[in-house]
Amino acid sequence: MTELQHSAAAPAIMQIEDLALTFNLPRSLVDMAMRRPGRAVRALNGISLELRKGETLGVVGESGCGKSTLARCMVRLYEPQRGKISFHGDDIFEKNRRKGRMFNRLVQMMFQDPYSSLNPRMTCGQILSEALQVHKMRPADDIPARVCELLDLVRLPQDAAHKLPHEFSGGQRQRIAIARALAVEPEVLIADELVSALDVSVQAQVVNLLLELQDRLGLTILFVAHDLRLVRHVSHRVAVIYLGRIVEIGDSERLFSNPQHPYSQALLSAAPSLDPDDKGQAIHLEGELPSPLNIPKGCPFHVRCRHATDICKRDVPQLRPLGGAGEVACHLAEEINSHA
């Protein structure tokens, strides 16, 4: 992983404050017959964090915990019902056409399936040219040369410009998606499960390319993934999400070597180790992940936590500093970790 001692002191480029988003489901026939209100999925439940200039912030958690929803809010695909997201101090949902267009250029998102986000009727060259033209990144005469530069940047051959998306492998399509994002010279990349659909060997190539580009271009990256080993490799800081809340956030190496929240401990203990001699002592979680349609009262994790007490069932814990171990949302963090 690249050196990032400066990240702790680096300025915040994006700030998220108390973000909440609920998706209302249509009322079923049973709901109408019994005169019940429609159900709602509480996807995000008060997330606050900052993305610092030049860092990679990893976001991890079980499927359905709100990782991708958070990423989509950060590029304005979803608008939250509560909370605020600021980019360089400006509210990204403010109705200002000029600022909105600039934000769309400076914050780019890359998705898990590049094939669905690439126009199948356009060649790679046309896809990259379109991004350059829409945002007026280059004069028309300079666009072909810039397309060549972008292909070199992501290590694709020049003849790739004349091929359609279906003619590329998954890893090559993901490189095209990266090149398209870089075409508009962004400051922030939001990578939502960028390599999870690729073979492991190809994952490493794409991720290492992304890290090289980050160093070369000074990019800031939000890296959403479920592969914990991959997150540890690429991230400077990591945020652990559970049912739409951040339960722990801190330095990547510290969090992976000494997690403080019971959920982080269980999540990381279940991850396979690269050390063949490490037999591991997996912490087994009780029960299933509760439905976001019916989130438990108090600490949402208390129904699966072996340490839970009455306060956990009653009060929602707030994210707070824990010594030098980052921030943790757990009533009993000091007690739990003093016995660890």
C-alpha cells in the first residue's frame, strides 16, 4: 500500500453529516386490506464521515448494509431525506446548475458491472470521446490524441479505440470504465465493488493500476468492497457499516489488526487468512442480519452480539473516539477490549 502518513492531516474534500435515506415500498394488497401503511427500507440511518484529499477510504460490511446506497448518494444518484454532503464546503444537492455540472465532472463513479454502464453500440474510442466532448475537456481537433493518452494510461492497446465493449474481457472493460472516469480529470473516484465480478488475478491487476493512477494523478478514492483482504491492501482508512450506520472507522492497519467493535471483530475473524499456519478463531455471529424493514431498537447489532446488555437494547450508541483506536459506536467498547 502507498505511504499515506499525510492523510490524517490532509484536508477533508467531502464531508457527510447525519445522512439518512429511506426507500418507501408500494403498499401490498394485504396492507391495503388491513389498512396498514406501506413499509419502508431504512437504508442509511445517520452516517457521518469525511473523505480526505489523496486518501483511499474503504467501506466494508455485509450485503444489504448500505455501502452502495452511500456511494450513490455521494454522486447524487440518490438524494437523502436527512443530512448533508459537502464537496469543498458546498452542499452537493444545492440547486445551482453551474456548480452541479462542475461536481458531476470532479466526482466520478465506477460500477461493478462495466458492461451495463458502457453503451454497447459505441466503440471504446467513441465512449471516451463523448466524455471529453460533453465536458469540453479538449478542442475537437485534440480529442483523438487525448483518447490515445487515456488508453495508454490504463494500459490498453491503441486498436482498442475501434472495438465495441463486447469484444473486451471483463478486466479490459473495467479499464475502459476507469479511462472514461479519468477523461474528465476528476478529483474523487467512487469505486462501487469495482473488481468483485473479476477473476482474482485480474482483480490484482486492476487494483494495482488504480493505486498507481492515484499516486500519479493525486486522486481521492472511496472504495466499496466486500473482500476484506482487498480493502486492507488498498485503503488508508476503513469504515465498517452495519444496517446503515458506521460502527467503526479508523486507520486500516490498526482496524484490521485490532478491531474494537464486536461486529468488526466478527467480520474480520471470518475473513480467510493468507497465512497457511493461521488456523483462526472465527467469532460466530448469532442469528441472521435483521431486515432493514424492521431494524432493532437500541444498538441494531445487539440481537447478534454476545456482549449485549440492557443499555444496548435501549440506547443507540454514537460514534466516538476510543483512545488512539479511531472511532467506535459501542456502549461497551472499553470493557470488551480490556478483556481481549
